[in-house]
Amino acid sequence: MKTIRTLIIDDEAPARSRLRNLLKPDQRCAIVGEAENGVTAIDLIRKTKPDLLLLDIELKDMTGFDVLKKVGNHFEGTIIFITAYDEFAISAFEANAIDYLLKPFKATRFEESIERAIQNINKNHQPSLDDLVKLLDQKVGHQNFIRIPEGKVIHHLDPEHLIYVQSEGYYCNFYSGEKPKVIRISLTQTDEVLPSHFLRINRSIIINRNKISATRKFKKSVSVKMISGEEFSAVLHQDQLA
């Protein structure tokens, strides 16, 4: 019998505890880790390569589908979404052969969901993660702000106005206009929570690709000019900025 390597991702400790307890009687499933935020989840998915994700959609630092975008095809397993979204979103999940748990859910509903996931895994019938991400974007809709964690505080930033992020020591400056928003967070952590159209171009800068006004190719580097007028040197190929 195949052991189903299972990863629990939920930002609430009681919810993780309940999932853990519900899984205990099922000897087919082995918990390989737990994550309380998106950054940890991404790291654990890459390290443990689970067969099954119990994935909360609403995490403190990002959404569940932000996590999926970041891991890309590093994950090839099955996903059970844990969600408080309405039936419209749930219909989208079902159409893609992905199960869900609508909070609050009963133990019997959890057992049904696990059974469905294990059948998918045993049949090796996994939907495309890229297709799933597109479906989630279309049907659920991405929230219109980025969540940047700073200790117990979550800063909400508008991705439509954010032009670039520049690191400075232990802090990052988020530039959306004349005065930057300063948040104590590393550039690496910031890169993990930003949407896919943000790109780290060197050690200290992340840019919004939608805010590039021009690029110039030099012998060993590329110059990137933003709509706000700032110009940065990128250690990337010019095609990566498109």
C-alpha cells in the first residue's frame, strides 16, 4: 500500500491540530510537515515533495494559490483546498477534479475528501498545476492587495501601484510614488510573497515588470528604466524582463 505523504498548511494552530487528529486513524496518510504561512509552505513543499496538500486558501502572508504559483511544477501531487469561499468558487475546484473542505466541515466530509484524493493519487490522475492556477485566478479572483508581514503586523499594498522594492539593511523600501513605505523584511522574504509579475533583478531590487518603461542591453548587463524614472542594472537576460 502506497503511503500518502501529506502536508498540512493552515495559519491557525487549532485548525492544524484538528486536521492532524482527523488524519491519525488513516494509516495510508503520513504527515510530513505543517506550515502556518505561505513562505514556510513553499519551502516545505520543495523539500518534502508531498503527495497531498491540505491547503488553506486564506493564509496570513499570502493566499493558497500564491503558494501554488511560487512552487510551480515542483509540486505534482493532489490538493484539497480548505476554504470559506462560496459555492461559485467551489464549483470551479470541482470542475478541475480538485476537492475542497468548506469551513466548518464535519469529520465525515473530511473522510470523503481524503478518500477522493487518495483515489486520484493511486490512479496517477493529477490535474495540471498551471491550469489550476489559471482557473483560480479566473473564478476566485485574486485579492487586490499584497500582504507584507512585519512581526504581528500585516501591511496591505496595492500591486497595481507598486513600482519596485529596494532593500536597505534589515528593511525594504516599497516605492509606489514619491515617499516609500518602509517595512522590516528581507528582500528574499519579500520576493516570496509578491505576485509573479514582480521580478528580482539584482541583490537589492525587485521590480514590477508592468511598470518598466524601457530596457537597454549592454555587453554584460541590462539597464531597466521604470515609469517613475529610476534606472537599475539587472543581472538578467533581456528576455526575462518581457
